[in-house]
Amino acid sequence: MVNLSLEHGNSEASCYALRPQALEEVNFWQALKGMVKSTTVGTLLQTRCEAKGKVPILPPAWQENLLRIGQEALSNTLKYAHARQFRTRLTSSAKELRLDLCDDGDEFRVRERHDGVGLTGMRERVQEMGGELKIVSSRGKGTKIAVILPKDAVRQPAVQAKIPRTNTSLVKNPAL
């Protein structure tokens, strides 16, 4: 059982306990790709993960936020979209870090109220990071979610992780 007490001195340990275990072993991009692959095994959903550019080492809270946003987008795709494909793209440029999550499923009305806290949670996480969340959903084109984070909001350490340009994969579920 995890003690979630936020008494002085215990808050750091409590926050650590809430951090996804996958992020203890790898960065959020590796964790996100692994989560997409493991979550879609046995489904008809085909997934594709692409990355381009140098990505700064992100603060732990940002890594967790990005992983949780990816989890929510995939969950919504599997539950509601009736999609055939789900694409995850991470792009890093001189000005911004961008995470795109797209499906080819059914549209939903972005401006209408939706039950649950998924989209609200995404907005709050992006706002916490000082970024922008764009959601577009249209008939015949599916849903596109973009998380755009300005690079100047990231504390730039001297060491940077490079994501290879060839890091593109199309995963077809072997269970079919």
C-alpha cells in the first residue's frame, strides 16, 4: 500500500510514489512507445511512432505529463473512435517541442462537454508546462491532438538526448 500523506517531509516521497514506474527506467518517449505497443496488443489498431530532432532532457513532471497525455489520447481512441490507425509523433525544433497524437477514427465535437476528466486533464497538464494544446476532430479525418511546448520554458541542461531520425516504426498487432 502506498502512503499518499502530504505532511511536511513526506510530500517528495508521495510524489515519487505516484510517478509511473516506466519513467524510472526510461525517458517519457521510450515509455510512451512501450505503452502504445503494450496497450494495443490484441486490438485491430495499427500504431506508428515517429521522432525527429534533438530533445532536451525534460523535468520529471513534464515527462509524466506528456506520458499521461499520450495515455489519455490512446485510451480515448480505443474507447470511442473506432479507429484503424493511431500515430504518435515527437518533433523537436529550435523553438519548440511538439507531441502529436492522431487517429483516423470517428470525430467528436471538441467544444461540447464530454463526461470524464480526460480532455480537462490534458489541458491542465499542458497549461502547467506553459504550453499550448490543440485538438481538431473532423468527420472522415479523425482526431488530432497537438501538445506544443516552447523550448525556452524547458530548463536546458548542458547534456541533451538525441532522438534518431530513423526512429520510425509501424506496429501491426501480431495477435491478429
